[in-house]
Amino acid sequence: MSPRAAGFVALALAFSFAACSGSAPSQEFGKADATQITQMVKDFTKAYNAKDVEKIGTYFAADAAIMPANRSTLRGVDAVKGFYKERVTVDGATDLAIEVQGIEGHGPLAYYAGTFSLNLKPAGGAERRDRGKVIWILRKLGGQWRFEWQIMSSDLPPVVPEPSAPPAK
């Protein structure tokens, strides 16, 4: 066999072995991913109810964004933590409960759809109960799921503050 023919045979064998070796493993979204996200949401809820804003921040990707009801979009972990700090202190949010409606994903992206309820006990304001729905988009980073986007929508109308009394003359 000529050296040129031997080279072609070697090249053909190399391509054959490569073709038979299969493709690279895929990042399929599976039950383990859904379980990890479910646990993360439980841990997030626990941190929220404990008013642990630093812990809440650990569940978000560095460039995360949230779209709270009746508010502008907030971007970055510091803005997210600022929102949650205001929520649990100024608004007096407590007793958060989240019920999953669905968790689906593909590769390193997933979404979590659910409903929420919580109590609001603002200092100097009337206590009230809120309920609504959430869509959260997550990304798997370094083997851990993190919130990339949170979208929240209350089922109740926004509270309109009472008009202040005109100044006395």
C-alpha cells in the first residue's frame, strides 16, 4: 500500500471512530434540576420570611433583574437586594407562601411559574393581605440554579394612599 493510500485509510478510520463515539453529552433539564429549583424556592421563601436580605441576594445571578408589580424594572443584585430590603422593612412583608404551578426547562435555562400570598404590615399603615402570581426565569451557573429574571404581579389593585389634609390656614 502506498504511503498516500495508507494516509487516506488512516484518515477514514479516524472519521469512522469519531462518528461512532457519539455526540457530546447534552445538558438536558431533568427531575434533579426541578428538585433543585423547588428547594431553592423553599430556601428563598425561608430567607424572605426571616428578612435575611443578604441570603436573598445569593439566589440571584449577578446581572439579575426583577419586575415587581407597580414598579420599574430593577437590575443587578444590589438593586434586587434594595427592593427586598424595602419590601421586608418598610412594607413589612411577612408570611410569604409560594405554590408552584409549573417548572420546565431546557439545558441551562428554566422557568418557574407559581402563585404567592403574603401579609403586609407597614409601620403606621393598615395591615393587608396580598396574593398574585410569579414567573421566574432561572439559569444554571456553576452547577447551581439562580434567578435571572423575576416577574411578579398582584391579583389585587394597588393601594392608593389617602389624600393628605390641606394645610390649615
